[in-house]
Amino acid sequence: MSDEIFYHSFLNRDRLIHIVDTDPSTCEALSVLFRLEGFQTTFSLEAAHFAATIERRRPEVVVLNLRLGEESGLSLLRRIKGMRTGTPVFMLADTPQLEAAVTAMKLGASDVIPKPIDTEHLLGSVRDALRRDVHLGAMQGGRRPVEVRGFSQLTPREREVLQLITNGQSNKEAGRELGISPRTIEVHRARVMEKLGARNTADLMRIVLTS
């Protein structure tokens, strides 16, 4: 085992990935894949089993099929996101389902992975999701305070800008509140997006709001 593989396995050893798919072979194959990376895994073949299991231990990541027999995977995704735990959820699609995939992303899914599964892409996406450690605190005084953990490279001003962006303020409104120009806000916004790995403002909002 190389030093790099050992390092990743050490980081992942206490992290649980829960796979939810009606196909046992998919669950078993993904379990092997993630265990080789050092993760703990468990799987459910139906939504009811997952719901009962998640009460005992909350997984760090959920890999969930869009179709789960009588219950839609989207319905389960809504329930997971309704718990507000920030758990990343990756959706699997047995067949191309554009409308369902779009809905899943709007509901906060981290990604929609078509079958046959590109395992390298899935592993990379899971690693990226676990690196993001942005947490939104509860609403206080009508504002949404943003606590950034694990992103020590963000300056105090960049954190202020991130909070205002999260509150939905424009560059002009944020600049007025902070006493700086909209152009300066734009520069700070670009630096925040770069440091948090966001490709654009919409991606930045998704990173923050689904974490």
C-alpha cells in the first residue's frame, strides 16, 4: 500500500457511506469500491430500511438511486435534506432521466451519476464533497451567519462577503453595507469562489446552501 493510499484510508476510516439501491449487485460493488478507499459502508435495498438505519447512525455520504420501487429516490432526497444535517447525497440513474436529474440538483443533490457508473468520477466527487466544510448557522436577527471551518485561507473580509452573498445581496448592496465599491466586492467574491472551489456564483450558492 502506497503512502498516499494509506493516508486517504486513514482519513476515511471513520466515515460511513450509505448506499440505497434496489439492485443488490450495485450495492455490493459500490461497497467494495468505497471500502478499498478506507470508508465504512452499509446499504439498503429499500427506502424503509434506510430510514430506520439512519436513525441509529447518520452517514457522512449517501449514494441514492432515483428509483426505489414504490418510493421515489427524490422523495427520500427531500427527507434527507429536510434533516438539515448537510449530508452530501449522490443520485444514481439507471437510465437517462433528465427531468428527474434536474429536480434532484434543485433539491440539493451533489451530483447525478448515470449507470454504468464511472467509479473514478464518483470517488472524486465524494472526496470533493467531504473536503467542503462550510456550515450555515441558524438564522439570527434576520441574518444568516456563516461559519467557515477548514477554510482558514478566507480573510475576515472574504467571510463577510460570503455571508452577504448567501443572504442574496447584490454587489452594490453588499458594497454599500461594507462601505466599499461594488468592484471590490466582485474581486472578493471571485477570490471566495476560487478558494471554495466554486466554478460560478450559482455553484458557490449550492456549495454553501447544501452543506
